[in-house]
Amino acid sequence: MGWTKKLLNTPVVGDVTKKLVSMKVNHDAKSIAEHFTKFLQPEFANTQALRDQVFKIRHNVYCEELAFEEIKEEGKEKDEFDDQSIFTMIKHKPSNVYTSCVRVVRTINPNELLPLEKYCEYSIQNEELHPKNFKRNEICEISRLAVKADFRRRASDKFKGSAVGAISESTYSETELRCFPFIAIGLYMAAATMAIETGINHVYVMMEPRLARSMKFVGIQFIQIGEAIEYHGKRAPYYINPHIFLENLSPGFISLYQSIREDITSQLPDNNNSHKE
């Protein structure tokens, strides 16, 4: 165990250390938020052409890289839940390349289910926060988050299924490279905005417990509502709502969220009809 981790786990000293670490993270986050808006931009996928870009990113990550799904001849990864979903991507502005994507699956009709309900409902152990307890038009699931390998910064960040190579500084500046690890956080913030702005009050996600722990570091406090199961790796069901999200977001990341929210809300149609052609 490294000395930093030992300090974080030490009573009293650990509390002080965590505050100091948090102060540094908040300070760095404010700087990152400024650079994020310079190099990266969330884009709501409100046309078929943009949704096709989403499906191509997912194919690149889920089919070609991770092999979770079979390779598709058309180079697009789609499933049964896309028709009830809204999508966003994050674009690298200097190259005009889409780096990543995420979707928010909604249940507009009474007969529609969330992916978690159809395939992993048995994993939910917290009956109080079960999706069945809430109005169908007020629940959603964040899923199919994908970040292209080119936009994951360091070889040391690798985990099973991730890209092998690091990004060359001859391709991206050091300032840009510092922003790239925040792309996944940016996607969750964009998904949160889409959910909140379309009247969602209860959000679910299946994720790796270590990712949930990482999200806590920036103040995104997911509540685990069941044990981890084998679902494309060890994943557990989590719950969050707008109040929990907004009340606990770390001060340093509020500016990043506000910037992402402004971008997304300016693109959302007033009538919440996301399928504009």
C-alpha cells in the first residue's frame, strides 16, 4: 500500500489528508474546466447522422476493441433500447472528431423496460429504490458509455479491454492531454443534464464498483442498490437522483458541470422531442 493511501486510511490524519487532496483536486478541476471548454464540446445527437456517429463509436469500442458484441458489417452497434433513448457525444474541437458517447434510456411507454430491468433486475436488492416504485416517465438508465482508445491519455490507465497505446504529444498538446481523463466525467454530466432537463427524477446505471468509487472523488455520489454481478465484467446496480447529484458535486467540478449544462440545454428542443431529422 502506497504512503498516500495509508495516510488516507489513518484516523484524524486521514481526514486532514483527504481535505488537502480534495482542495488540490478542486483547484485542478477549475483549471481543467477552463481547458475542457476550449478543446472539448458536448453535442446532443438530435439527427440521424449524429446518432449514426454514436453507433459507430459504440461499434469501435464494444465490438472491435472489447469484443462484447459481434462485429457488424455496417460498422454500427445498436440494440433494442436505442429507440427509447437520447444520446450525446463529446467532440474534440480542434480535429472535429467525436471522442465518446453515452445514452439515456427512458421509459416513455408503460410496456418499455430499462436494460437493467430486463437483464439484471435480480441484482437489485434495495426494494425502496427499485424502478417499479416510481412513475415510468420519471426513470431512466445511463448506459453504453464509450470513449475511443485514442482519447484515453496514459498507458498506465489501462485496464482489461482498454487501448494499448498512449497518446502521442506530437498529436495532442499537453494541455489537451490533461483534459482527456475527464471525458468520462463529462459524459456523466451531459447524461445528467439530459435526464434532469427532460423531467427524469430517478437515474440508474450498471457500472464497475471501482468506477463508482472514482465518481465519488468528484462528488458524484451513486448509491449502490445491489451486489456486483457478472455483466460484461463485474458490475453492480447504482441509483442517483438530481438532488443527490447537485448537492454533492465537488466545488471544483461545479464550473465544469455548468459549462456542460449550458452546452446541452442550448441544443435540447423545447418540446423534449429528441428525434429531429
